Amino acid sequence: MLSLTLENVRLFLHVLAATIWVGGQLVLGGLVPALRKASPEAPRAAAVAFGRIGWPAFVVLVATGVWNMAEESGKNHGAWMTTLNVKMAFVVLSGVGAFLHTKATTPKARGIWAGVGTLGALLALLLGVQLAG
């Protein structure tokens, strides 16, 4: 059996948090129509419940992302650094979109900000896979 390393743990925590943050948004978005049929209040209740898990996952993503950058400091040049900076912009977009989704007061605004947050999360995930390369 291979030895478990601190790098394995770091990457595991980062990927686990990403599955919760990104996957949770996708699942919740897919459930909204069924939740609305069950009760008009159900989507909001589900979103609040997800927030209790999703936001801590986002914090873990940011923390392990900083840890990843520190460990990968030898790669901080050229195209790798440009890709990292673009990824970080999408991470910020994801967090801001999700936060504004929670503060929106109209269904249209909630939908727009949910889309912005989810798109940012998906693009950050794609670029993270590219960086891990």
C-alpha cells in the first residue's frame, strides 16, 4: 500500500470541499423545481440548509487553495501563474455570486446570482484541474 502523505491529505481536503461547494450547487439547482412543487418555502429552506455545509466547504477550499499555492511555489511563473490568477478570479466570482444569491430579494435576481456563482465555481474547478495537470 502507498504511504499517506501530507500532500495527499491537502489535496483530499481541497477536492472534498470542491465536491461539496460545486456539486452541492448543481444538485440544489436541479432540485429547485421539485422543491417548489412541494412548497413555495422549500427552495429557500434547502438553500439555508446547504449554506450550513457549503460555506464552510468554501472556507476550506480557500484555505487549502492557499496551502496548495504555498506548496507549489516552484511553479509560480508564466502560464501557470496566469492560469492561477484567472482561477482565483473565478473563485471570487463564485463566492460573490453565491453571497449575492443569498441576499437577493426577487426570484429573477436569485436566479441570476445563482447562475453567476455556479458558473464561477465550475470554471474555477476546470482551471484547478488544469493546474494540477
